[in-house]
Amino acid sequence: GTNGVNAATLGGYSQGCYRDYFVIVPSFRGETLVTGSLGLGDLVSDGEVSEFDGDIDDVLALLNGTIDNYVGADESQIYVFGGSRGGCVSYLMSVREPRISRGVYFYGATDHLTAPDLQTSIENNVGGPYYATIRNVADDYMAGTIGLHEARQALLSRSAIHFLEHLPENIQIHHGDIDLAVPVFNSQI
């Protein structure tokens, strides 16, 4: 979604693993990072929300900064994990960054361009957050602020299903079949 992330997103049960790994938990542009028990308060990243492209660029820059500046950060063992919007971002990071060797994706959207019932859902203003992202591009197109080519490119660039050959070989996909936010067909790749 667009409501930020908690720095403890992996949960207390996994803290024993932290001593062996660098764990990067990014908040996206203009969104909150809740630090909880770390005692840093709620932090809001600079910049305007930039769904997907900005998110991916920023997280990849953070990843590269970690690799370049921290001894022991191993670029041959980069794994991604994300859910919902973060799942979509994780898919797309995996497509763009060949050093990512494993991915775990929870109910992330994979198809913003050719999904079943897409046009009907947009026209009827239904479908929850998944369709809202698509509707934003459709609204910009209908308002004339972007052209058809730009709208199609925006939706294609957010659709990992069209770039499956670039996903890591080792992936796990988790999705409940009654998900109300992201339709399950997105995980049936």
C-alpha cells in the first residue's frame, strides 16, 4: 500500500538471523518508516510518492550503497522479500537487478496491463488498491496529461509477468485465494 513500513517487518522471531545478514527495510518516497523498539520515532522519507519506478530506483540505490559501504555485504547473495505493493516492487527489482538470486513474494501484483476483467474494473471503479494503481494511469490518459504510448509503457513497466525470464531461478510465491487487495491470478504466473 502507501502507508509505509515497520522496521520490524520481519518480526521478532527472525532477530536471531540478523547477526548473519544485512537486512534492508526501505520506506518508499514520502512514506513512513516506523522504527518502534529502535527508538528513532516515525521517520518519513523525502520526496513525493513515486509508485514503482521511484520505489525500485530508490531501493536499488540503497542496496548498492550498502554493498559499496559495508564490509561483509555480499553482492552474490542478494534476496528480496515483499508483500502487496512491496511484492510488486520486489518482483520488478528482481527483473531489473540480475544480482538478486532469490525472491519471496507475498500477494504482489504482476499484471497491470493484460489482467482479466481489467477494463471493466477500471470503468466501474471497483477492485480495491490493485485496480486503483491502474486507474491512476487510466485517469491521466483520459485527462490528456499522458498519451496512449506513455500509459501503456507505465502499465507494462509495472507488470513483471511480461518479464518472467528475468526473475531469479529460486522464488517462492504466497497468495491467499480470497485476497481482497490483489487478485490471485497475479500469483499464478
